[in-house]
Amino acid sequence: MSSSASSRRSPSGFSSGLRAALRSAIAPWILLWTGILFAALVTAFASGCSRTVLVSEASPARIGPQVHGRVYARVDGEWVLSENRVELPEGWYLVPPSFVEER
């Protein structure tokens, strides 16, 4: 009987050893993904929400610091969009199209 009892313990011992090995192999991945998720959530909440407000047609706006973007330039009577981004100086005014005199 003792030989059959030892053979019965062997599979359960093997299975618990396998479970422990799987846990130790999976645990670093769970910690890694938990850390990545936490970092992503902290970054999302720390950056805050942005809110866009359209300026009315009757009011110009001033450019704030560090504004970069593509702009339109008047070339031979046509408005042409620039191919590259440019830095717009802080304090310049943005005006609605109705403020621009067409020729």
C-alpha cells in the first residue's frame, strides 16, 4: 500500500510544483503590465483635459507661446498652404477672414 500511496502523491506534488513554477513565471508579467497601465493612467490624468473655444467672427485672437503649425500665404493672388510647419511668434494676432481685404 505504501508504494501506491507514494505514487498517488507524486502527481499532485508535480502539479503543485508546476503551478508554483507558472506563478513565478507569470508574476513578473503581471507586475509589468500593472505598472504600464498605472503609468498610462497617471499620464492621462496629469495631462488634464483640453478645451477648444472658437473665437467669434467679430474678435481677433493673439497667439500664445510656442505655437507651431502650417500657415497659408498669399502667392500670386492665391492662398497656398505651407509645406512645412513654422513657429508663430508670441503676441501676433489671428484675425477672421472678414478682417482681410481681398484684392
